Amino acid sequence: MNQLEALKQYTTVVADTGDFRQLAQYQPQDATTNPSLILKAVQKADYAPLLKETVQRFRAKPLDEQIDRLLVRFGTEILRTIPGRVSTEVDARLSFDADATFTRGERLIELYQAEGVPADRVLIKVASTWEGIQAAARLQQRGINTNLTLLFSFCQAVACGQAKVKLISPFVGRIYDWYKKSAGGAWDEAASSGANDPGVKSVRQIYQYYKHFGIATEVMGASFRNTGQILALAGCDLLTISPELLGELAAKQGEVPRALDPAQAKGADIAAVNYDEAQFRWALNEDAMATEKLAEGIRAFAVDAVKLEKLMQAA
């Protein structure tokens, strides 16, 4: 048995890509996309026609709707390859506008439904800002499932649980990146890998908290730098993994021991936490890593959204 097959015994494997032609060989259950992944895909010869077709079909529509229709086109193609759900992201420039995020999430679902895709096969991805989490709570009340992304801190996870969002995507690799950069020459890779990786530790804390208190929100580790981070989270509800790392796991034989276990979490000594808006903002502010990586992630997705718009205008 290879490591990918072994991992699937405990964890739902999700492919993190816009490149839907790569998906079939790894047989993931779900798939996730973001503006950066779609931008990367449409610049390949295989996918450039999708962008042109979308522009030609919807040229009379506003640019923001053309972008959403392109995201839905990719999502629809992905859903032909996988049995589960696809995550499609709301424009990151709306990350601090709860009403606009809610409206955009509703529209994405309507566009999917117009293509014959049922709402339960789509997760609307929203940045884990206070406003994003409140918009997600409203979407959930409308029966629209959400995936809260750019999640770097325990307080973000707690607020998402309170909002009863469907799924969260804590970012392992970007947390690791921050701590490694912060430590500089003092960084000890061996001492900070596997279960001691700061990103892995963050996801484990969130997973244990959710399972201990019976919070139904699914935990999906994301943004991996190496297979060691993935294997250290075997047993997490879901893990979303790039095609490159899926390939590495599939190429290596061996058992994968379960690292996260809901039964163990139930017996842990964990105190309950609740956050109102002021408490949430303060807790996030106190976490320099999460504050910086959240802002950086939103900016990066916004930059790629603008690049995607320019490609569509030039098509």
C-alpha cells in the first residue's frame, strides 16, 4: 500500500488545484481552488480556451460576474472528475465587507445551480476575517455551505465553530514559513518537523478542541510544504494537498500511523472559549503570525484577482 492509499484510511483526501485534468489519477474525494490556482491554470495552453469561451459568452456582463462565471466553469469541470465537493472562493477584496461577501456567495451558488450543479456539492470559500465569518454564518443559515480559508489562529477557528460554518482550512505551510523566517539562522528544521512543526501543532490544537466539544465544523489542513506535515496530521477530517505532494505520497510505499484521533480528543483537558467581536479582534491582534499571514494572504489573492481580470479584459 502506498502512503496516499494509507492516508485515505483515516482522512478524506482533497486535491488543491485548478488543473482538473490532473485530478483523476489521485482519485480525491473533493477539490479546492482559489484565484491564484485558477490564474495559474488559465495561463496553460490546455485551459486558455475556457477563459476565452467564458468571456465570449458573457462579455455583456460586468467584469466581476465574468470572473465568477469563470470560477464556476472550472468548478463544474472539476465536479465531473470527483465524487464530492468543490470549493470556490469569494473575491478576496470583499474580505472586510460581510454584506458583499454574503451576496457574492449567494450568486456563486446560483451560477452553479444554473449549470445543473446542486448546492450541496459546492463550498463557498471565504477569508476568516470577522466579517467573513459573519457572512459565512448567514450563508449557512441559507443552506449554503462554507469553507473558511486563510485561517492561522485558534481564535479564528473558535469563531468559525461558533458561526457553525461547514468547514475550515487552517494553513499549515504558511504558519511554518512564518516561524522559520522569524527564527532566521536559529531555525532547527529537525526539531521543528513532524508533530513539532508549528503549523501541524496549530491544526492539532484546533482539531482537539472541535472534537472535545463536539463542534460539527470539519477541519481540513491546507497549504502543505512537504509530506511530513501531511503525515503528521493523518486522521484529520480532511487534508487538501497539491498534485505534486499527492504524487510524492502515491510514489512511496508504507503504512501511515493515525496521528489525530477524536476519541483521544474527547478525553483531553480543554477549557471552552467564546469570542465576541472585540475579543476576537484582540486575540487575533495578539497573534503576530496570524495577523501578518491573514493580511498577506488577502493581499496576494487580491493581486491575482486583478491579474485574472486583466486576462479576461484582454481575451
